Amino acid sequence: MEPAYRGLGRCVCCFWLAVAFDIVGLVVLLIGVFVNVFFYDLLIYAGAIVIFLSLIWWVFWYSGNIEVPPAELEDDVGLLKNKNKGGPGGIGGAVRRLSGRVSSSIRSSFRRNGGPSGGRAQRAAAAPPVTSHTREQVAVAMTTRTPQENPPHAAAVSSVASCDVEMPHTTTETSPT
């Protein structure tokens, strides 16, 4: 005979954990809202997260207390009753045997032909080889400029007009990308 569950049901531990998470989360959240501390936003977020995590315990408690009659469970766990007293034969047994044979022949044909159950090794063998990319070097010119008395754009305009452009001393670095 099954024990009689009263009040909180079967999963009492999950219930009390859910209640504890709710209380702790609410206290932390309210401290963050009403107490004047510089990390109030951390407390508000932490309290909300703890309350959200309590939902996990509520779901465990609820799903652990779902009542399913044994008659409905028989089909799910493979405890089929023979409604016809003819034994394992009959139409239901024949259909079950036929479907088992068809599914096993389909599975074995996939294995022979390299179908979905072939795994990664067969798919990797069929993939084209990966080619290595050549690396190009990029030159980057760098300079240190000192402040000048004349504006730089005035000197550049005069030197461009005479087509005599002078480049300052630069260093060059290259990168492998």
C-alpha cells in the first residue's frame, strides 16, 4: 500500500528550497531598493536572480507531485496488458514485429550505404581538403611629429605647388595579417 502524502506532497525538500530561495531573494532585493548603499544595483539584480532560480525548485516540486494513475503508465513503460486472451499473437503483435523488422532493415541499409548513422569520420572523409591561405605583409608608416610654429597645412600647400614634397623620417612595421 502506498503511503498517504498530505499537505505538501511527495517533494517536501524541493518545496522548502523554493520557499527559502524566494525569501532570500526577496530580502536581498528589498535591501537593494530601500537601503542607501553604493552597490544597490548589485543587490537588486542578485535578488531578482535568486527569485528566478527559485522557479527551478517550484517546477521540481510541482512535477514531482503530478499524479498519474497506474493504468495510464502501463503503456509508457512497456507493461502492455493483453486485452485479447489470444497471447502475444494477434494483429497487435504482428504489426509490432513487422514494424521492428522494417525499422531494423532501414537502419542496416543506412549503415551499409554510409547514411546518417555513418558518423563524422565518413563525412570528414568526403569533405574537401582545407587549403592554407597565404599571408600578406602589410606595411604601416609611423612618425613622431613635433609642434611647429607654422600651421602644417600652409607648408604642405606651398610644397605641393612646387612639386617638391619632403617626407619626414618614418619607421615601418609589418604585421603578419
